[in-house]
Amino acid sequence: MKKIILILLLILLVTPVHAKKFKVKNCDSSSMADINWAVDFIDNNIDEMLAEATFIPGKYKDKIKKKWPSTTLKCSKKKKCSGDTMGYHKKGSGNKFNLCWDQIRDFNQTRCELVGILMHEKAHAANVPIEKKHNDMNAYSYVSNVDLVYRFDDVVENVCTRKSDPNYVPTGATKTGGDIVESGRAGKLALDQLCSEHTQCASSKCGKGRCVCDDNNDCGSKSRCIKKIGKNYCVPTGGIIGDFCKKNSDCGIGKCEKKSCVCKKDTDCRTSFGSTNFRCAKPGLGFGKNFCQPTSVSNGGACAKNSDCNSGKCKKKKCVSK
Ligand SMILES: [Zn+2]
């Protein structure tokens, strides 16, 4: 019996593991040049994009990076691709996501915007916490400024625009006579930078290939270090609406619900967005996170109850005349 187990074990060990590959499905040939460009750009710059997204905890960044090479990307014409929806990721669909190519083309998205869309959907696949009104951004415009996935999308697009600029010179490099010469990196590596040994990191801790925090001091004055086996990460303290949190005291404004700082009272929204026309809406247990509901909404705008509308009437979540 032992022999059989040993043989089985040997077979398992010598069987080559086929790494899952990046797949593109159902996209017509006219879109492939743009898609290939965007995928290549991400392959080459993913570390820089993730390092610049300081508001996303390392554990999600690791997932994004790990899951990227085995993505299945599908071009879709389904109902979900309507209005200005450029892509979607179905809950529980893991590493598959959909691009709405007709929308991407009709809205004249640039290649860097496409890079943003790809990373946006990838962030969903990695379960980065989102705002309650993530999918209703046109009615809730503040969401684009606070939601972690939209903020990531912006960072990614900026990195792309910057690096596609022919005059771009990377930080830490000096341009001499047309050649880019890396200048010697003085000191130690900052958090999130790639490492192979503890001694390379300013924090003296290299976890799974990246410099991670070792104690609260490594995270700066507005973050704390959460210790997790193999991979510590910084969580902001004094977080504002939309920021990642683990517990209520991580939020400087409001409270922590499902890993996001959300409003607790009306003034949380009002001070956050500099307008008195907000209240804190509380969908209640099982109905998702609290969110900031605009008030004094004109007809056609989004509402949750009658008093949100100028007209005094909210019907099917839209303000209508009385
Ligand atoms: Zn999204």
C-alpha cells in the first residue's frame, strides 16, 4: 500500500503543472490591437500601478497581481452593457470579467482608459471593498472620489498617460544624451516595493516579495500595521468615507461597515462633501452599507424617500412631480 501511495505521489510530482494563461474571448478583430496594447501595458507596469495606489491594502494588491496573468476577458453585448457601462464583473465569477466593447468604442475611450477599465474589473475580482452606490455613479457623483475601485482606476489611468508620454522620464532616472540612466537608489526600499530580503526594506520586513510594515511606525502617521502571517499590511486610521477599515476606530469620519468607512450621521456626509444637501441613508441590516443620499433632488434624480425630492415625491427611486 505504501508503495502505491509513493508511486502516486511521484506521478503527481513529475506531472507538469500547466499554468493558466490569459484568455480573450468573443472580441472581434478590430478590438484586438487595443486590447493587446492594454494587456501588455499592464503586464509591464502592474507593480508601479499597485505601488501608487497607496489607499488599497497590500492583501488586495497581491490578489490583483496574482490573478492578473490568468484572467479570462470576454467581450459582451449583453443587457448589462447599457448606457455608459464599459465592463462588468459578476459576483462569484472569479477571474472572468466582461468588456462592453460597443460602449468602449462609442464613448471613444483611449487606450489608457481601457487600461483603467481592465484594472477596475480586476479590482472587483480581487474583492476590493466598494461603496454602496458604486453602480449608480451618475446619480451619486461623490462615489467616484471616494470609492476605492474608482480611485484605483484613476491612478492606473494616470500612470498609463504619464508613461505613454514620449517625454516621460522615470523618477530616480537621469536623462543624459537620449539615454535613460538609472541613478543609484540611495537607502532602503519603501513599502510595497519589490524585495527578496528583509534587509532591503526600510521597514526591515520583506513579505512574499514586497516590503511590508513591521510596526505602526512603518505605516506613517495616519495608518497602523496589521500583522498577518506572511504578509503584514497598513490600514489607514482616521479614514474618511470610502477608505478601507477593519474597525470603527479606523474611521475618522463615520463608522466601519464591511471594510469601508461609511457615514453614521447626516453631518458625516455634509462635512465630507461640503454641502448641506446630504443625509446619511441607512439601508439596514442585510441591505448593504450606509451611504450619503443627496437631498433637494430635482425631478429625474435618484432618491430613497419622498423628502429627498424638491417635489416631495419619490417614485421607483426617482424624483417625480407631485
Ligand atoms: Zn465597478
